[in-house]
Amino acid sequence: MHRRTLLRAAAAAPMLASGLALPGVARAASATTLRFIPVIDLAFADPIYSTAQVSRNHGFMVFDTLYGMNGKLEVSPQMVEGHRVEYDGRRWDLVLRPGLTWHDGEKVLARDCVASIRRWAKRDALGGALIAATEELSAPDDRTIRFRLKRPFPLLPMALGKAAVPVCFMMPERLANTDPFKQIPEVIGSGPYCFIADERIPGARNVYQRFEGYRPRENGVSDWTSGPKVVHYDRVEWTTMPDAATGASAVQSGEQDWQETTPHDLLPLLKRSRDVVVDVLDPLGFCCNMRVNALQPPFDNPAIRRALLGAIDQRAVMTAVAGDDPAYQHTPIGFFAPGTPMASEVGLDVFRGEPDYDKVKRDLAAAGYKGEKVVILVPADSLAQKPLGDVAAALMQQAGMNVEYQALDFGTVLTRRNRRVPVSEGGWSAFVSNWQGIDWLNPASHITLRGDASYPGWFESDRIEALRQQWLEAPDLAAQQRISAEIQRVAFEEVPYYPLGLYRQPTAYRKSVAGVNRGTATFWNVRPA
């Protein structure tokens, strides 16, 4: 059955087999309950432990941040009422708003925030740079977070308020003291919603209840993760639907209110529906890549990584994900999000034109490839990542590589990719992923472009790390752009990963829902129309 056929059929009859409520019952509940279909199951509820976007979106519901980010990528105070900067930029005092409480009723204290910042910084590129520039991070009183810096760090609010993963979410000190490479034992935040762990059904459902003790900011405009976070629904239910067409059907029939990611091939039909809004919330889109294992053969050899560049057909990959409408895809792309200040044309010619696979085979052989098995991990339950993996595997096969395609669920991929062992012992060679454009904005926060072996794939580059430090110390935008272009040039030589293109992802929600903010899916300001 084609997706469009399924969509028409589901619009005419309740989908009892899916376990969804009957339309009449669902409509009656919609005044107090928002029914949402996330892009994929929430495999990990700790948004510091996991870099998955779904964990980040969950994090914004449950936890809060010291600063927020608007659609112009500007940051402003969120949990803090403001800050004082003294001693030529070498001391920052951040003052918490009064009356903030955790979901368990305890008061939010500055020492909770200090512990949260330290935990987050061990997993975040920009956070690590902030801590490296910090002489002392302390809580001189219950509402003051103090940074005493070795040198000025003007990006401090941006680091603490960015929406790119991992976000600097605040947690109670007892949770924030958890090893950042292990999951927190319970989900307690100070955000606008409480996570109802007892109602979680792994792979199927997650539930959130309005936190009555939440105190939104009293000024500003609700814009992405900044401004007042005013909640209008008592309850939000996330229902995981591995088949995106089933989810689109549920939105059209009124059984669900909002689908985070809607298949591009269903857009014409959904746009004809009088009850559904189709929109692209994030114009920066999603940057896609294939990460390779720099510890194990064959990709421990930089010459082999370079040789495979010629096999990457970004247009073919993006067409598989988003169709051939140029409004929803962008190629070629490099190592920074296109249309943003650090993006450049350096090295992009390798992705222009049709791949010459015979030449790539010769180049791979000359580089030392001897037919080693290449295991690619593909999230089979991901609307976007599965086609990424399908095409990437096919491109490597056309280049003459001995490819083993492993289709796994998303949670298993996240776990498996942490294994450093050879493929013969259950390791891996490559995996595909998609990142929001905000994750690829600059060298400071770009996790996959680090050269410090901190991210699965364990790529190391002294050259990129030195250039990144230069970028952090650059005096102006022109210098930052010049350094970013050089980082991209080096990246094409050393190949930490393969850029696969950018696509723009539509979302669909019923017209009974209003106030959907731009950017990522957030659940404040959203209200019954």
C-alpha cells in the first residue's frame, strides 16, 4: 500500500490497531491534552548523556536553561534575571531569578547550577572551551553563579544558552553529580513540564504534565527557547509511530494534533487538507553526515578516507530523503551549515558533478584498501536516517567496498556506536546521522568537527584543534570566517566525516493548535486555537 493510499484510508476510519483513541474521544481531550508524534522514540531521557535531538527536545520540556535562544540565534537571560561583568571581562556573576523550584519542590540553588554546568561541559565542545578558560566556577550565595576567568570569554552567554546539542540544562545537584557518560537515575528538572516516568512505554509513549510551580519570565517575547515559557496544555503525550505515514494519517483524522516530521512525499496531500497546517519551522534545516571509525581499519587510514570522498553523491542522498523539490534540499555543503556566517565554498568541487566510481576504486586501492569489511549502522526506524544509510551503503558498494549493512533501531545505534572494538568483535565502521543547522554553526560548538577524539569515531587532529582555539580568540567576524575556511580545507584533507547534504523538514499540525514557535519543537506558547 502506498503512503497516500494509507493516508486516505486512515482519514476515513479510526486506527484502532495503532492503539490510538477514537476520534470523538480524542477531540474531547484535546482542550487539555496535546497529542504529539516525535520523529523517533525517546531512547534516552538524559539530554546530557545523549546527543540525540529527541533527547534535547524532551530536555527543553523538563529542564530549563540559564539563557535562551531566539530565532535570530541571539541569547537572552532565562533562569537568570541578568548578569554582571567585571574586571575587564574576567568575572561574570549570573544572578538567578527568585522563586525557581525543582519538580520535587526543592528550591533551585546556584550550587545546583554550578554542578550542572560542570557535567554538561564534559560533553559539549563549547562548554569545554568555557571551562578551559575558567579559573574558578563557584556559588558564593544561593542565587549567584560566579565565573572567575583566566581570560575574557565573551561567548559565555551563548555557551550557556545555545539550543544546539548538548544543551546546558540545569538539574538538581544530586543528579548533576552523575558521571556525564552515565544516565541520571531520575528525571527531575525545573522546566514547564514534569516527566511522568510511570506512564512511559518504551518505544510507544512518553507523557508530560504541566508543572504548576513553574514561573515563566515576566518580560520578553516567546521565541524558540527564549522569553516567557507559558504553558496552555495540562498534559502532552508523545506517541511514537515508526511509520511516518501512519502518523500523518493520525494528524489528518484528528487522532493526533502534531507530527514533528512529515514525509516529503505526503506534502501535496496534506497541504490540500483544510484542517492541517504544513510548515518548515527551522529554515536552517538538517545537515546530514556519515561518520567513520578513525580507530579501526579501513578508515583509520586518512588516505582511504580521502579517496572515498569522490564516491559521495550528495544530491542522490538528499533526493532519497527529501525528494527532488529544491525548496527542501541544498547541495553541495561542506562542514558548516550553508547560509550561515562560517560556511564557505572551500573544497566543495569534490561534490559537484557525477561520481566516477572506477576512479574511486583505483584511488581506494592506491590508498591501501584491501577489501576489509565495512560495517555501516543504520537506524531503520528513522524517517530521515534510514534513507541516508541506504544511499551511503550503496555509494560505498559502487566504490568497490565490502559493505555490511546493519539495520538497527535508533537506540541500539546510539549504544553500539560507543564500542571501540574491531568489526570482528562487534564494532562498526560507519554510521549516518542528521544534525540541525544550529549544530553546525561554528567551530566552537560543532561536536563532529572536533579533533580531540571526544565523539564516536574518535577522530583526532591537532591542526583542527589549533585552528579552533584560534577561532575562539579571533578579534572579529572576518577573522573567524577566514579560520573557518581553513578548518574546512583541513577537514577535506583529514575527513572526520562525510557531509551528505542539507534538507528542510516540514512539520504538520492541526488548525486546532495555535502558537507553534519557530525553531525546534517546543511546547510552551502552543495553545488550543
